[in-house]
Amino acid sequence: MISMTDKNSIRLLWRQGDSVAEIARKTGVSRDTVYKYRDMDDFSPKPPARRAQGSKLDPYRPLIESWLDDDMRSGRKQRHTAKRVHDRLVSECGADVSVSTVERCVREIRARRSAEAADAQYLDLVWGPGEAQADFGEADFYVRGMRTTLSFFVMTFPYSNVGLAQVFPGETSECVCQALRNVFEHVGGVPTKIVFDNATGVGRRVGGGVRTTELFAACSAHYGFRFRFCNPRSGNEKGSVENAVGFLRRNLMVPPMRAESYGQLSRLLLERCDGLARDSCCPRLPDVPVAEVFDEERAALMPLPSTAFDPVRWESRTADKYGLVDIDSNRYLAGPDSARSRVLAAIRWDTVTLASPATGELLAEYPRQYGRSRNVEDPALVLPRLAVKPRAWRESSIRPDVPDDIRAWLDSMDEKTLRESLKAIGDACRAAGFDPAMQACGEILRSNRDMGLHADSLTPIALRMRDGEWEYPGGIEEPDLSGYDRFITGTDDGGEER
């Protein structure tokens, strides 16, 4: 490599008329070098070219790539730093590399991936009629007056730009399959293909593929739609639904929606989504409402099957010594008679139903809990146990479920009266349910606080409460004994002797 001064000298000597041999002798370079720079046309400065050479880090580059791939499934605060990559290479692989070399490698990999993602997100994919995308988002809602953060499922039809949303307390496969059923029934058909976001709720990635849950596989077979999952870091593959998640949250969920149940929230959202479709225009056809384009797109949907799909997961579990069954890290009471026995659980997005596997007898049904480490108990199943052990009443888990006045009344009873009263309440619960039994207790309490509770009086009142036949809201009507008084005393109503 010669200097720019020598290059310039070669050019000058050549223009002066010196031969190649003379120039080579004067500048001390080879004839080939003289020929090269004599014939060069462009001497504009060029960026320095990086020399292609091996690195001690090359054998470990695939391993580093895999660690950074795993980071994409973790939170941003729980990912590899370059220093942590270096420490692992040294301790786990015995690599003899410097921290600066690893830092440069990690920086290059991340820069390349960012550039690829930036290029990919602007790809404009073509979606045909009847094809859909699905994803989840999060927003705050008021359910029964309580503000809580919930997941909302969104399905879009990119061809017409229709977006439909549903609200659920989680993102389980039961929630996804119920959401699919709700949307299919709302639009009156089934998409031919659905693209899901990275197996959310319906499976998990194993190696390079996705292993779907049994429930989702059954749902797909039932409705006949094809499905696939987005590749990691490939937002362009579902740009329609990603845009819809943000758009619907900003336009339909601000301020937070209010309802008395998840089902009511979902129905309200579908109504609002239909309103947006009527009031907005399709991007492909700026003068045509989205709803009109979707009416045409419906022809490409597959027909609904004759039978609706039941998104239920069946599991057989063994109850513990208390009769509690563990399902998804929450424990549901099947009843003391089921202690250490097998119990059949039907798990849906909103309910958990427990039954006897031998007879099919219903043992209990509860609202499904999301979260972990909760005991879910039906007070009607706990009361028979308390009747056997009345001293456990004050520490029992069902105390908060009992109305304050009835709880104070039971607290005031002696052990014998409390035992009889708890047994009577348990019998009334089995016959009429917990709420009617509590209402019946309240009627008896208002009538005669000094007496205990007995099944022969409590159960009939509870049954009438359940059936809406209770006619004495002011209390229990005392029997009319005036006839007996007249017979014994021989007087009429006015007190005069007959």
C-alpha cells in the first residue's frame, strides 16, 4: 500500500512523458503498481473497508444468538447485557474473549435485528376476503362498580377493516375459544384462515414450531378454519389487528366502560364495534363504509356448524382431605364427602363445575377464579362441617358470606343451639340455596331473636323465598288465637260475656 503522495507522483511523471520503467525506478514501486495508478480514473475518498478476518467469538455466535432469542420472551429488565453474555461464555464455555469483543458482537446483532424489524414492519401484505387476524390487548374496565385491568380479545378482517372485540378476565385457551365462538356467531360465519399472535392463549412454542392445546385444536376442527402463528418479531404479519387493538382502546374504552358482568361488557363492545363499522370508511374504498364492504365479505366466510362449540376442558382430580380440588393453582371445594376422592372438573372460561365421575352427580359450581392461591368455597358445602364442629364457626372461611345481623346472632348462641342452627341452615341451603336460606334466617331473626333455628321451620321459608312466594315481608305471622280465647273465656271480640 503506497501513500497518496506516491500515487500523485506516478500520475505526474506519467503526464511528463516518463516511461513505466523510469517511473518505477524513480518511485521505488513495481511496474504493476505504476500501471494500476496510471490507469485509475477516480481517486475520490472511499470509506475504509473492514478487513475480513476471523474472530475468537465466531464459534460462540450461534449460542449468543440463541440467548438473545430467549430474551424476547422475557421482560426488558430481565434480559442479557453484554457483560452477562461475557460472564456466561467464560464460566460455561471456557471462552477466551474480551468484554469489548463481546460488547461489539452483541451490539452488531441487536442493530441488525432492529434494522430487519424496521424494514419488515412496512411490508404491505395482501389479505383476501374471509381471512382474519386475532390478538389480545389490555384496558381498564368497571365491573360491578370495581375498576380492574382486563384482557380484551380483538379479531379483525383486514379485507374490509372490520374489528370486533370481547372482554375476558384472562387469555387462556378457554377464553380464546369462547371469544372465537362469540365472534363467529355475531358475524354469522367462520373465517377461512386466522393468524394469531405468537400462540397467545392457544399453545406454546416448542423449538421452531407451536404446540397447540387440545381445546384449541378441537375448536379449529369443529369450525374448520385454518390457522397459523406469527413469527417472533414479525409485527407486519398481523398489522391490521395490532392497529385495531390500539384504535378500539382509544375510541371505545376511554373513559373505561362500565357493566355488571363480563358478558355485558362484551355485548356492549360488539355494539360499539358495529357502530364504528357503519360510521367509518374502508381504506381501500374511501367513500364506502366498512360495514358495506364487510357485508360483501360475508360471502367468503364458511357457514356456521349446526352445533355450537362448547369450550370446556375436562380434568379428573383428587380432592384433598378437606374436599378441595386444585385447578390452575386455585382450590375449589367439592364438599366434605369428596375428601380424598376423584372429582370430575368441567373448566370453562367463566365457571368451574365439579361432579362425581361415577354417577355424574353435580357437587358444586363456582365462578372461575383467575390468579393464584385462592380457596373457593360454597358456604352451603361448608355448613355441614361446621354443624359437626361448631367451635370452628368463628374462624370459618364463610363468615364474611353471612349477613352481619345473622352472624352476630349465631355468635351469641351457646354451643348446643349453634350446632342445631348451623345444621338447620345447612339443610335449608341444600334444599333452596344459600341466599334464600340467609333471607329465611333474617325473617326468623326479626320475628324472634331468642329462639334458635330448626330445619322444619327454616327450610319451608327458604323454599318459599326461592320461589318468590313469601308473603310476609314484615316478619313471620303469628297464629290467630282469638278463637281459642273466646271459646275459653266465653266472651266475644268486644269483651262482653255471651
